[in-house]
Amino acid sequence: MNKILRKGLFLMGTSILISSCSDFEEINENPTAATAEQVQVEYFINNSIIGAQQDPHIAERAFVLYWKAAGRMDRINSLPVGYVSDGWSSDYFNYISGWLNHANTAVQIADEKIEKGNIQPYTNNLKQVARIWRAYLMSEMSDNFGPIAINGFQGVNPDFNSVQEVYYYMLEELKIAVADMEPDVMVPSNVENLDPAYSYDFDKWTAYANSLRMRLAMRLSEVDASKAQAEFEDAVSGSNFISSLDMNFKVAEKPGWDALTGVMSREWNNQYLSPTLNNLMVGLGGISSEELLNADLHQYIKPENYLGLKLEDHFTTLTTNPVSEYWFDGLPKEIDPRAYEAYVIPGDFNDPDMNRYPSWAPDATGVTTRNLVDAEGNVVKEIDAAFTWNAPSIGSWGEKGSKNQVYSWPGAIPRLAHRFRNSTSERIFFGSWESYFLIAEAAVRGWGVPIDGKLAYEEGVKQSFEYWNVSSYANDYLTSEEYNRVGTSVNWDHTAEPPSSVSMEFVNGYTGESGTTSYEYPENDLYMNGSVKNDHLTKIITQKFIAQVPWLPLETWSDHRRLGLPFFDTPAVENPLSDMPQLTSGNFMDVQQNFFPQRLRYPSNLANNVPEGYQQALNHLGGEDSVFTPLWWAQD
């Protein structure tokens, strides 16, 4: 046992100098307060899974300020404008090192018990669970930083491995874990209680392993197609994957301040609707706001061909967001049915799901009227944002921002529903919809899958609609040929590209005069050179993005890095962005890969304290330790 504890003290030799556990009590923080002689595999698995749920300290830094920003599920000027904090990154590196440490130790303890014959009937299966969970954690860490150490739990400084080596290792681990899992094994209730995800239902753990393997295999689709196809086909061949909502990998949140507290619970985070998500949802699916909203809100619904108030002196124009200079002074005619479930209309105080954070400043959400002013501070226009629907651009607004009191006011912008903020929900690590969208993408690529691409795509949509309790709209939604703001429709069989432009109406926000404009769908140069907006793959990733809200921003970020899909608007550059000098007011329309963050930089104390390992990591990375250096699997 001393050997196991000694080996399990550190995830990586590099992390010894960043974060360490010095004794058994620090490693095995279990409420049963087991002694070293009593230590069980399930304690370490439990600690690892609960820890990865993320306490409020690290959740705000990693989940919100990094992933939700980069994955375009929020309006935050961090990673999307090239900003990283060494403190945030160091904290996350330390935390995930600890979670991996627990997972590694669980495998080691299981191996020692099996070797000595000191086992329970379920010990082998616990080992496989630990391997599956370890594979997820390694994917999370590698997808953030890039090269990491596979054998990072030997108590010495390990060699760093390339991202390709890490992915090959994870895929093999998942395959072996599934093969070695023994079916029909039961565990006692006291052990069940130590698995916050599946209560040691080993069939569900196997399904999760297969779905995770599908996800990781698809990550390689653009750089290692034959490996990706072989791994994916093998993982899906038995049709035992996460296929229904009751199989979702999820962990229940609870109020308080610990690892199970909600990842989006910090009251000072606004959790705004992002312009990327809004442009995907407005107009998509052909379902009218009249159908979705109570009759007393119908008066605020605007015509389908209306863009809003044009206020170009106060709203940025230097972004690829196609509606950046307009304030939409009402509710859209048609919108994805999930939009009003996930986000609450400003001023709709009768909605019990309206989030009123920060609770100590009720005027932040209670006041909906704000002003546009001139350079001297004189009021140019008063805007009442109640019952409007807007998602202004991220980036630098320069002087326009200083004269605009509405675009970042909490009471003026749709914000995430309260049930996702108050630590009473369940954080989803893998949803059933993702399995079906992965299968649909595999079908589009011509891989061998058990479900037709169209059927898989439509089932993914239906699974998401069921999660949001809007299933009654699914059939009409799936037949819609209406385009969203970026030129994508829902209907699988409708692949006609949108027209180059459409005539839209607006009102001059300063004079009140009506006008018309030629609306052009934005070109996504990262996908098919901007020439394709409505093919099958674009539909799949659009639906996958919306379905992942709000729990899986790391996956939406990864899909965009891999494929350039869906369309991500560029940050505004009214002033230069100090951390993204490559994006300028002269080139922002010519979208490039390095206009979007690709990874996190390694913590500075890794380079300072373990220079050899750090240099190995950079050699594998193939570029400088920059936010904009693509990972091996990323789209080029």
C-alpha cells in the first residue's frame, strides 16, 4: 500500500512543483475518513468525479471565463480576444492534475488488490470505470493545453507526449476498458452511493465509454481520417452508446460552496446570450414566437423581414456579426424553440426563471431603460430594452462603447435561465443528442454506422427537444426550410444555399425613418472557403452547438477548432485588440484561423520549474506557447 500511495501522490512530475499532496489524508478526502489500510478504489473514483464537477473558484475561471467564452456560449472578452490569465491557467492545471491523480490512484489500487487477490466481485469493473474516467480527464486537459504526459503518475518528472500519442492512448484505454468490463456485476448500496454519475450501473459506464470513444475518434477526422474511422466504427458497432436522456452522463449540483456547487452559480457573472448562438437560433426552424410565448407578449413580436433600429454611431460595425449595428427593439418573428427556454426575455418579470443576479444589486436586472449619449454625455436616445431580444458583439467597441449604456447592461440582454444558476440542476458531461450527431457526421463521411445519417440527425434534434420540454414542435421544426441569420436551415433534405442577399427593413434609430437594406449572409471562410452555408455537415454542427447549451462549451469550442463550424463572428475591433494584433479593422472580414483561440498557454511555473519538460511540450506542440497555436487535430 505504501508503494501505491507513493506512486499516487502526484499526477505528473511537472505538477509536483505546481500542486502536490503530501499524505494520504490529502489524497483521499473522503467523508468516511478511511485509513490507509481501509482505502478502497471507489473512494478515489468518487473524489475524482466530484472534483471535476468544479468548485466555484475553478468553475468561474475554466468553465465560464475560458470555455463558455471560447465556445461562444457567453459574451466574455477573454479567450475570444486572445486574453488568458496565468493565474487562471495555473489554477486549472493544478485542479485537473489532482483529479487525474485520484483516477490514476484508483487504477493502481485496483491493480494491487487484484494482484494480491484482495478483491470484491466488482473490483475489476471499478478499475475499468477509473480508466474510462481517466480517459475523459486526459482529453479535457489535452484539449485545453495540448501535449501532456501520459505516464504522469510515477512520482518523477515524466516525458511529455504529443497530442496524437495522447489520443491514441485514450482510444486504446477506452477500447480495453469496455472489453474487460464484466456484465451483470452488482455493487452494494454503500458503493453505489460513491458514484455520483451512474451509481455503478456498469452498462451505462460501458455506453459512456463507447460514446466518449466516438467523440475522441471524431476529433481526429481532419488529420487522421483512417484512424478516426476505424476507432469510430468499432465503438459504435455494438450500438451500446448513450442513446437516451436517462443514460446521460451527468452530476447533480447542490447549493453551497464546494465541488458540487453549480458551475454557473457566481452571481457577478452575467451569463449573457452570445451573438454567435443568437444568430444561429433566430429564424431557425420556422416556429413562430406567437406559438412559443404567452398572448400578452405577442404585441412585441416584429415582422420576419425586420432588422431593428440602425444605430451605427453607437453600435460597432467592425465585426462579421451581420446585425452588429442594429438594436432589435422587439422579439423575433421566428426562433428556435429552445431559445426562450434557455434564456429569459429582458423585462419579463413574470417569468419565474428570470435570473436576478447579482442579488445585492436588484436594479441591475430590474432597470431596463438606458441611454445612448454623445461625446459630452448628452442623451441622444433613450432605449427601453424590456421585451427585446439582442446579443451585441464581443470585442472592443471603442468610443461607441463609451457612449452606449445599454449593450452590456444586465437588464437589457437575455440571460441564462435561473435554474442553471442556482445549483439545482445537473451538469451534463455527455448528452444523448451528441451520440446521434456524431453518428450523423460519420454517415456524412461515409463511415459504417448503424443508423442512417438523416435519422441520426433528426433523432439528435428530438433528444435535445425532449431535454428542453419542447418536443411538440419537433416535427414541424425538422421540416422547416427557413434560414437562420447565417444561412442554415433545419430540414435535412433542404440543402439549397441561401440567396446572396435578401431585402430587409429597418428603422433609423436617430430619425425614426424607415429604410431597406440588402442583407448578406456572412461568409464563413473557415469552412469550404465560405462558399457553403447549408450542407449536411453545417446542419449537424449547428444543431449540435445549440443542443450542447449550456453544459458543453468545451465541445463547441473543439468543434469550431476542428471544422470551423458553426459560424463564429469575429470580435469587434473599433480599437485594436492588444492580445490579438493579427485581427484589425482592415482585415476582419477575411476570416482566418488565428482570429480564434486554439488553446491555453501552459502555466508559467511549468516553464520556470521544469524547463526540460516544458521544452518537450513545445516541441510536440510544433509552435510557440501561444493561444493561437493550433492543436494537432485542429482544422487547418
